[in-house]
Amino acid sequence: MDKRISIIGAPVWLGQTRYGTNLAPDAIRSAGIIARLEAAGCDVIDEGNIPVSAAGRCRQAECNIKNSQSVVRASEELAGAVSRALADDRFPLILGGDHSIAIGSIAGVAGHFQELGVIWFDAHADINTPETSPSGNIHGMPLAASLGLGYPGLAKVGGWVGKIKPENLIYIGVRDIDPGESELISRYGIKNYGPAEVRLRGMDTVVREALADLSSRCDAIHLSFDLDGIDPTEAPGVGTPVREGVSFADSLQALGVLFESGLITSAEFVELNPILDKDNRTVNAAVKLIAALLVNGIGSMIVDITGLNSVEALK
């Protein structure tokens, strides 16, 4: 991993309907992520938060999409901030925000590489279009937009359409898939290592297999990590929890393997809602996960998972 890190806050919540994800970037900062990275010798620049406006907040009934103007503006701002970090040879660490921010993150990264791979750690597939979405929430559409599908304003963020290819996308932990998403996933042959497969085969095997696949044809790999990919008994501070998720220990293992590989070139952590958290468990889990990806690797696992189910272990 590059030890030159730019932290970019994306306090977006209008990609869905629950206030609070906009508070997550500052909550993660307050929990000590910068000090932890700097203590490990990283050169950290905190770029602050991108400007986010609630203007244009509305549902466009004719195309089943909510708050598109606000999300598009935030996505363009984020794409620019991420692109500037990469141009300065720095690792963009993006703190969301709901998962709609991935539209801007991926747009900012994709312009710097020929073949961008994406590892999508999540409970949800997030590949809806307005036509398939049950809710019209944009946080369920970022992958469709990044593939060039769905609402044109989202698909064209960054100035062009088709930032990633379906064969360069791999899911880990996805278990809540809408019917329209299932059809797209099947059509494009997108690989999903669901929680059951992770438990059966082991996270180490799953992540190494995913990395081998993507690195065979991609010149960069972006990690998009949704905290609701973790089982909600261990990460309660999310707006759309789904039972029977990946354990925190396996999540930590995944990020440790990614650290050891040295192949991740950018990352975002999303959907943390501090208002819904319990005793800061999910906030502090996010800090541990980020540290495992960027500075600790697998060697931190024994320390970080001991007594995992206690509140103290996540402080």
C-alpha cells in the first residue's frame, strides 16, 4: 500500500432516506483514525469534507429516483477530489456517507487507469436502475451508474459513461438482492461470494481468489466497503441491516489479506450511521477495519478480534 494517504469526507445522506450517514466522516475522524495511521508512519493529509447541498431534494416520479440533483452534484465534487489525490500520487481514503458516493469515487478513480477492478463488500447488490428499484433510493444504484446503466445524470458523472466493466466487479457478502438486480447479475455473470460461501471456504481463500481474478486483467483495484456487509449483531450502526452477514472477524481478515496483497489503490467506507450505533461499536469497528487495510494487515487480527462481542473490544 502507498503510505501517502488523502482522507476525503463525503457526508452524503440523500442517496437514501435516513439522516445520519452524513455524520460518519467526522465520527470516524473523532474515533482516532488519523492518529492511528500517522502512528504507523503514514503521511496523512485530511482534505476535509466535500460540499454537499440538500437543494434539489425531491422525488422525480417520472423516473423513480430521489434527490438526483443533490447526489449528482456531490458525486461530481467527490470525483474531482479523488482524481486530484491520485494525480498527487496519494491513496484516496474516502469516508462516506451513504453508498451513493461510490458513483463519484469510482468516477474519480477510473479516469486514472485503463482497467479498474472493484471489490464490493456489502449486504446489498446496489445495481438497481430506476426501472428496477423498489425505492428510488440512489444508494441502491451506484454500480448500475458506474457500469453506464440507468439514470443518465448519474451514469455521466465525471464526463463519460462506463467506468467499469461487469467482469471487473466482484461482490463479497451480498445477500439481499432485488429481482431486477438478480437479472442483471445473471446476465453479466458477476461473481458473488455470499456469506455462506465465505463461511464454507474461508475468507482468506475467497479474497485471494478474487484478487487473482481481478489482477489478471486490471491495473487498479478499488475497494468499496459497506459496513452493513457485516452481521448487524456486530455492526449495528447502519441504516439497512441484513441478518446473517459476514462476521467482523472475517471482515478484518479480508482487509488484512488486501493489505498484504498491496493491490488496493483506493478505498471507501460507507453507510455508517452514528445515530443508530450502540456504544460506538460500529464507529470503532470502522477504524479497526481501515487500519487493517492500510497499516496493520493480518498481523493485527489476534489483537482486534479478541473478545469481539464485548463493547470494550470495539473501543
